Amino acid sequence: MGGLGVREDVAVVDSVLVRAQRLWEELAGGRFPGPGLVRVIENPASRLCPSGWAGIVRIEASVLATAPTVAEAELLQRTLDPAALPVLDQLGPAELAYLPEPPASAADTVEWAEQADLSRLVAAVPSDDADESGIPALQ
């Protein structure tokens, strides 16, 4: 049988989910709540989303959200259904996959992009895609 093998190892899946949660928590500046709960924090420096935006991440049944001001965080908390909020613009939703470790074939071939590489990438895509990527802000 060719193709990729799929591991149904619960311990591996749980470990990857915990690592993914910790990464999102670092970006948000706060911790995920327990299963089935929503936590909204006020953090204008959150890296979940562009500055001035509300960011919402759901992993399994837990939701971690950030808002740039106390008033916006309170509004978001009261509105436990993010779909009920007035939305002017949004990024996503995104479906992300997390691996327990880098694929062996890629481990030796990863290279860091140079400034000129990023500039060429930004120049090659429509400006709204470039802005959404956040790359221009890094340059």
C-alpha cells in the first residue's frame, strides 16, 4: 500500500493540540479556557489578528478571543456567539493542520527567506493579499 500512513494515536493528537494551544496563547497573551468555554481578553498587542481587530481562535471546544480595548472585550464577551457581532472585515476562517514533528524529508531543506525574497513575494501578489499576509509590516 503506497501513500502516507495516518496515525490515530490519541497521545500524539493530544500532545499536538496542547502545543498548538500554547502557540496561540503566546500570540494572544492569555490562556484558553476549559472545554466548552469562551475567554475574551483585552490586549491591544495581541498577535492573533491585525492591530485594532478582534481575534478569535477555537481549538476543539475552547475559544480564546482578544479585543483591542476593554469596551470591545466586554462586548465580545457578552456576545458569546461571534457570528452575531457586526463584522466590517475578516480574515479566515482558516483550517490549520499541526504535525507532531517536522517531516523527515523537509527537516534538511528548510531555508530562511532573505529580505529580497520577501520583497519579490510581496511584489508578485495583489496588494490586498500582501497586506493580509502581514509581510509588508515585517519589512
